[in-house]
Amino acid sequence: MPALEAVQELSPKELEERGERLRNDGIVIRTYDLWKTYIMGDQEIHAVSGVDIEIRRGEYVAIMGPSGSGKSTLMNLIGCLDTPTKGLYYLNGKLASDMEDDELARIRNKEIGFVFQTFNLLARASALHNVELPLIYAGVPSQERAERARTALRSVDLEPRMHHKPNELSGGQRQRVAIARALVNRPSILLADEPTGALDTATGKEIMALFERLHSDGNTIVLVTHEPDIALYAHRVIHIRDGKVELDEETPRPERK
């Protein structure tokens, strides 16, 4: 059972009331003493060690750390791709750390828009169909799917190429398709894992400028990176080291550009 020890401290009603307060206060992500421990032979490896973070609706936050710091494990927990060993995780007022696999799958589709370094597009599908995929899983009717997918592609300036397949698009355009797909379900957070890692410097800057625009439009963005210059595009940086929050700081505006 995920997060069993922490869940036992509060009654189900108290846990639900806490989630309601968080949602009413505009807190989209809240973790309490979050841990992820792996057993390697006779050793315990604490990839995430008692992390407490809070991210409000409309924030633009980077989670930064070197390789092996635990940032990818934390991203998997925030993205509901994995469950904690102990601790609590609320996503938009819902206690994600106590969910079973089918519930986690639903919350991933509804609440989180993922952007990955490798795009993860279907090679034989058009940009439009790739963006429609989360809506297909959600059971959205075909006409509404197509309209919402076109709107999402329009928001990333790619509507004119909506019928092109990935191999007919540049790397930057493929990442824009991936971002449109992440936005199409109107998620609570946009979770981007090293979104410029497969792009050249100039294209990477274009993608980061797009994220800034999406944030200005009201989207909550959580960016996971090991690159200091990319982290500075965010308005706040949470530094992770050895599975713990080492520093949580706002970024000075002159350095964001």
C-alpha cells in the first residue's frame, strides 16, 4: 500500500478535508514527508528522502539537480508514474499517494500534461492524431476531439502542419506537437522533463519562449532539468541533492532571458 505509514496518521475524513483546503487555497502540488526507497540486495537506497514541496496554481517552477540527485524519481512521483514508499502527495486536492494503478492512470490523463525529451510521438500518425490521443483515452467524441486538437496545435503555432507526420517535421516542431498533446486535456499541471535535451540551442530557446508564453496564459508548469540556464527560465527553482530539497529560491528576472 502506497504511503501507508503517513495515511494512518489521519482519518479518511481528515485527509479529504486537507485536500479540499489545499484546492481552495490554489495549491496544485503538495507533498508531505515524501519518500521513495529501493531495496538493492541488503541495502536501502533512498532516492527521495522526506521531500516537502508546495506549488501553487499558475506557478512556473523548475526542479533541478545533477544526475543521481533524485529529481527524476521525484518527477515520477509528481507525475503519478510511481508511488511513494511513504508520505503524502496531493495533486489538485486529490490524495494521489493513496491511489491504485487504475486511479493513477485516470489522474495522469486528466490532471497532468507530459512533455518528454524524446517527444514520444506515433511515427505513422499525423500531428493532429497524435494530439488527439489523450482525448481518445478519455472517451471524448470525435468531432470535439478534432476541434480541441486543432486549438491545441494553434496554441503552439503549428496548426498549418497538423496533417504532417513526425518525420515531416523538424525537432522543434515535433516538440511543439508533444506540447500541444500535453495541453489538449486542459491539465492542472504541465510537467516537462528535459524538454530541450534533444534540440539544438536555437530551437531550445524557441521552445523555452513557448513555455514562457504558455505560463503567461495561465498554465502551471513544472520543468525538470539538470541545466542551470534552462532552470532560470522558470520563476522559481527547487534544487534537489541526495534525494532532499537543498534550496528553494525565486529566480531573478534579469537572468530569465
